[in-house]
Amino acid sequence: MSNIFSIGLSGLQAAQVGIATAGENISNSSTTGYNVETAVYQEAAGQYTGSGYLGGGVTTATVQRAYSQYLTSALNNAQSSNSALTASYTLATQLSNLVGSPTSGIATSITTFFSGLQNVSNSPASTATRQTALSDAQSLADQINAAGQQYDAMRQSVNTQLSNAVTQINTYTQQIAQLNTQISMASSSGQPPNQLLDQRDLAVSKLSQLVGVQVVQNSSGYSVFLGNGQPLVVSGQNYNLTTQRSNANPAEMTVAWQGLPGSTAQAQPLSSAALQGGTVGGLVSFMQNTLDPAQAQLGAIATSFAAQVNQQNALGLTLGGAPGGALFTAGGPVVTANLGNNPSSTGTVSATLTNAANPPTDNYTLSYSSAAGGTWTLTDTTTNTVLGTTTTQPSQSNPFAPAGSGLSITSTGTMNDGDAFSIQPTAGALDSFAVATSDPSAIAAASPVLVTAGGTNTGTAAVTQGTVSAGYAVASPGLQLSYAASGSGSSTGTLSGFPVGSTVSVTVPGSSTPTPYAITSSSTTIPYDSSTGATISISGDTSGTANNVSFSMTGAPANGDTFTIAPNTSAAQDGRNALALANLTSGTVFAGSQTLTNAYSNYVNTIGNTASQLKASSTSQQSLVTQLTSQQQSVQGVNLDEEAAKLLQFQQLYQANSKVIQTAASLFQTLLGIFQ
């Protein structure tokens, strides 16, 4: 009778566990991280009798949670990639919205400024026209400064997000380590602590959304590692991350491995390879692959613009007849010593652009090694390529200027092994870009040279008014050239009167290769073919009479015709250099033979294309996350229909076992009645 009671009672207990488990599943059907649980039953040990072994009922072996390590790992990895893409895409979209369209903003201001210079060339004596051009210049400077401020604000936003993410990472790693300890202690009783296991898996899932991690499960729990193998959790011990100023860009924060909580050791900066995936990976990728290159490209455009305008303005004369000066200023390369440099080092590094009109758009690192008596190496950190090395310390008299770098580097003081300096060629251009003058007359609208044909000439030859290039000289009263016709009736005669010691280059139409002639004496002549015409350039004149001056001649001069190269004394009425300034809008000096407006359009389009590509990748990755989530939930999630069916099943089981107990009780009462 006792055996029947115990069997029925075990069935009641089993049914109660089943009902409680189903109820737990239903209650937590919407709980994040909850894994569906199932009661696992087994037959109780039997008892030997002469009639054989009689069963002892049922026991609940355990309450097992549904868990697929494969699906969980796949989903965590997919979520990590999705978080990275989402972070990059969100920021890239913000940046794309800030820079606007290729034809507005800075592009419009550049076009307006050059149009203003065109007006100055038409009315060089008009102060009002010049003032309008300066106002256009200030509007452009304001636009560029605003862009610099936007980049600064976005970089600060990324820094803040990065610091917040690292704080959350440390919270989750601490939680995982604590759960490892709690699970180990709770498991010693022989049963799995499902609630703690769910909490740990949820913490790992949240952590993987912040940074890509590798999880290794062993007897002591979960061990969590970054992509480069740096540990975040080992058994019951967690390791912290921190943020610190970046060596490559002091305005940016970088993630570093701090080690044990409370450690005062120097944090180890982590490479981008160690921070793949998660929000942190997306933020780092955005800064390195989108924000920094975009700012460098726009900085290069601003630097090139200022240099080209200043160089051309220097080739003209102001309204007062003085040589032109700078119209714009833009900051030069920014050099920063790495945080890890030896504290005893006294070395400093400075850099200048070798060609500001065509500056580099990449960033660099100059590193020092004490090997081989001291070696300096310049590395392009954008492409990770070495541009050059030198064993001679760069100095003012012997600067280090590797081919393709666009830099001239000097240093002073003593370096130590491993010292390094980051060099950002155009980092300061946006914030420092400014108009250099408020004086309208400073626009050098006039050309300093005037080439004219003699008033008594009888031929049909005509000459342009002439242009100059950097290093020009035109001395008063000027230089007179004379033409001597060929006695044979040929169309080719000769010109003479060029400065002794100079070189005269003659370029005929249709040819891009000039023919040079050395002027060795006052009687040296150069040929001129009236049937083709020619462009004539004078260089190498050390006397200062006429150096780096060019003009074109067409038509047929008569024998004895003269042509004068002299200083321009009508600066107030001359707008030739202002026209040359305006024509810079179509110049192709900038990288890849681009015009400034085309370079800006490409800059905007590049950012827009990056945002579009990230959007497509993010959408695709989100679809994968959705698919894997569905697969995981089909295994680990709660199905309310199934749980409702289980409730009915266990209710019937409870009722049936209650009937067994009721039957046993009736039999027992019958037995008692026999003895009464």
C-alpha cells in the first residue's frame, strides 16, 4: 500500500514540476535572454520482490534549458558585425548630411569668389568690386571654418560614444566574471543554475554588440578574448579597457587595455585589428576610414586653394602698384609626439609642405630606431607603406623629403629608440583658414609686365601683353627686341636683344615641347617663323632685366620692327592678373589633375558613396541577424502554443496521479475495515 502511495505521490510531484516549468516559460516568454526550460524525468529505482522488481514511480532528473552553442555564437557574431556597421553607417550619414551636395556649400563659395575676381578683372579700378570679392573670400573662409567645426564636433561625439562604450564593456566583463563564480558555486550541488546561465549568455550577447569577442567555454566558465587574444574575462577575473589620447591624432580617443581593475600600469593601446566588430569597432572604423580621410581631403582642398590663389596674387600688382601678397592663410602640417616616446627624449620634429598647391591627403608617422647608428623612417599610415628612410638626422640644411610624401621634415634634439611622431599635413587647414587682408586694394589685379609692339612697326606682327611666373623680374626702362627678316624671302626671321646669360624657350602652336636657346652674347638671335607664330619665354636672367617672362607673337613682323618688354605702369587699369586668378577655377593643379571644384565634388561624393555602401551592408547584415534570431528562437525561445499543450498534459498527469493516491487510500480503508 505504501508503494502505491509513493508512486502516486512521485507522479504528483512530477506533474507539479512540469506545471511550474511550463508556467515559468509562459511568464518569461517576453523576457530578453530567457531560454525555454523543460523538465526531464526518469523512472525511480525499483524494489526487488519475489514477483520481480516493482517500480518506485518517477523522479525529476533536472530542469533543462534549451541551448544551442552554435546558433548562439553565430548570432552573437552577426550582431557584433551589425552593431559595427550600424555605428559606422549612422555617423557616415550624419557626415554626408553635413557636407551637403557637391554643388552647394563650399563649392558654391569657391565659384562665387572666382566670379568676383572675374568682375575685378573687368573693373580693376573699382573699390566696390574689389570689396565684394573680399566679402566673397570671407564667406568662403566662414564656410571652411564651419566645416572644420563640424568635424571637431563629430570627432568629439565619437570620442564620447567610445568612452561610454568602453565603460559598458567593463561593466559586462565584470558581470560575466561574477556569474562565472556564481555558476561554479551553484553547480556544485549537481544541478545547473539555469537563471544564472541565462544571465551570463545575455551579458555575452550585450558585450558582443559593443565589441567583437571570442568566447571559450571550459570547466571554470566562460573565457572572453578580444580579436588579438587580449583577455577580457578569465574564469572569475575580469580585465578592464580604457580610453586615452591617440598617438596618431591627439584630437581622437583610442581604446587601450588597462588590465586588472585598479591597475596603475601603463595602458596598452589596441590596434584596429583587436577592435573588430561591435559599436567600438564601428566607431574606430568610422574615424580611421571615413572621418580622418574626409577631413584630410577637405583640408588639402583648402590648403591647395589658398596656395594657388596666393601664388597667383604674388605674380600681380596691387592697386597701388606694389607686388601682391597673400590673400588667404591656412595652417601647415601638425606634428605630434607619440605618448609612448621616451620621457628622456629631447627630440622635436617639424614639417612643411613641399608643394602647398598640391598637398598630400594622407597622414604619416616618422619613427626613429637606434639601429645602424640611427634610422628615421617615414610611413604613410593611410596606406601602411614606407615612403623612405634616412640615417642622417633631418635638419634645416639637410631636410628629409621622401619622394611622394609632399613633406620636408626637420628635427632637433636627441631621439631614443622607438620614438615616433605623427604628421598630419592638412589637419589644421580647416579651423585656421582665414582671409589675410581686409584691404580691397591688396588684390593684385594687374600684371607686372607689359609687352608692346613698336609704334613705328610696319609689319603685321602682334604680341600679347605678357605673363610672368614665380621669381620674375622686370626692370625699367625695359627690354627692346628687334626683328631681322630673312633675305631669302623665307617666313622665318630672327629676334635679338635678349638678356645675355638668359635662356629663351620657343614653343610653336601644337607642340608642348619648347626649344631652348642660350643667349651667350648681345648678338645671339633666336628664330621666329611668322607662318606659325610662337610663345617665347625668358628665364635664367640674373641681371633682373626680364626674367621668367612669357609672351606670344603672331603674324609677320617687318625687318627692323621692335617689341618692348617693360614694367607695367598702368596697374590701376589692368585686370590681367585678376583674370588669371579667376581662371584658377579651371586649373588642374590639385591631386590627380583635378580642378578645385571637381576635387570638392569628389570629396562630397566619396562620403555619400561610403554612406550608401554602409547602408547596403547594414541592411544585409540586419537580415542575417533576423534570420539567425528566428533560428535561435525556434530552439531556445518559448512557444506559447506548446506550453499551453504542456499545461493540459501535466494537468491530466496530476489528476491521474491523484486518482492513484485516491485508489490507494480506498484500498487502505478497506483493509482497515477487515480488522474492525
